[in-house]
Amino acid sequence: AQSVTQPDIHITVSEGASLELRCNYSYGATPYLFWYVQSPGQGLQLLLKYFSGDTLVQGIKGFEAEFKRSQSSFNLRKPSVHWSDAAEYFCAVASSMDTGRRALTFGSGTRLQVQP
Amino acid sequence: SAVISQKPSRDICQRGTSLTIQCQVDSQVTMMFWYRQQPGQSLTLIATANQGSEATYESGFVIDKFPISRPNLTFSTLTVSNMSPEDSSIYLCSVWSGLYGYTFGSGTRLTVV
């Protein structure tokens, strides 16, 4: 069964500082990988996704993520954080073998706080 | 990508009652997925709904508590039955949108009093 680990429950960074949110997955083959953001009281917004190809994926709002097969990781990065980035971030994995027939599995989330 | 209309967006319900949540998709999809997000928690899959067959429930979720209807390829409902305060959560539906990945409804924020 697939699983996702987000080891950091809560991260605080200063505005303008760089950010890296960690995500490790467990899956037998190459998975489909996603990062979502959820602001307080809001729905889920897709930041970026990885299906195949280039292992460095660019997303919205200046975010990027790198798929590292050897480390089973898909860490999210941003070079300079803005106060509006404060939110909950979820990493998720899906099966590439049963496309669309299985649900996403979510990590426990990382809450990002941005200090002025 | 597919667009999902989810209703209601929020509700406050009395304990012991039931609430039915609807998701309408603007295209035909094989599977629809229902999630629960308890306060301060991540999303947990409740069940997978395939048109024409009974939904498949995840461990810890039962049909009597969360009956699901999937009458056609664009529509599904989730009912939260005999509610208690512990059912206060956000409930979301989701579908696969091909190259766009998974699309989510805007969620139903349920408060049970």
C-alpha cells in the first residue's frame, strides 16, 4: 500500500527566507506525486504535480519540487517566502498503475507560519 | 480539467440527524472519491464510488454510517447518518482529471451540535 510521510508538522520561516518542505513516499513503482496548499477556511489548491519526465517540477506561486527516486522524496521548495504563503501544505501520492481508479493518499500535512 | 459542484458548502446540524452532500461533475468520470478532513487533520479517504456498483469503503468507515449513491457517471451523494459532534469535519469529493491530476470539490463544512 502506498503511504506518504511529512516529517515536519510545523515550520516557521521569516518572510523572504527560503523554504523546503519534506515529503517521503512509499510505493512500489514510480508514483504520481502532488503538492496541495490549503489556506485557513479554504479548499485545496494544487501547487504542482509529477507524473514522469523532468524530475524538477515547476508549480504555481513560485513553488518547485524535485522528485528523487533514490530517496523516495518529493520535497517542495520556494526561494523566497511571502506572508501569504502561510497555510497548510499536503503532499500526496497516487498509483500510476491504476490511473484514476485509486484515490490519492495524503501526508499528515505541514503547517507553515511566516514571520514578518 | 473536470469541474465539481459540491453542495452544501456548510451546514450546522443537530445530533441524531442526517445530512446528504451532493457532488456534480461537468464530465463523465468512472470513479468518485469521498474524503473526510477532521479539524486540524489531513484528508482521509472514506470510500470510492463506482457507477453501477456498491461503493468500496476504507477501514473504519461503514455503509450504514456513510451511505453513498452513484446513480450516473456525473453525480454522487454522501450521507452522514445519525450524526454526533465527532462527525464535525470537512467532507470533500474528488475525481481524476487525467493530465490535470485530481480535482476536488470545494468541500462541505459540517458542524454537529
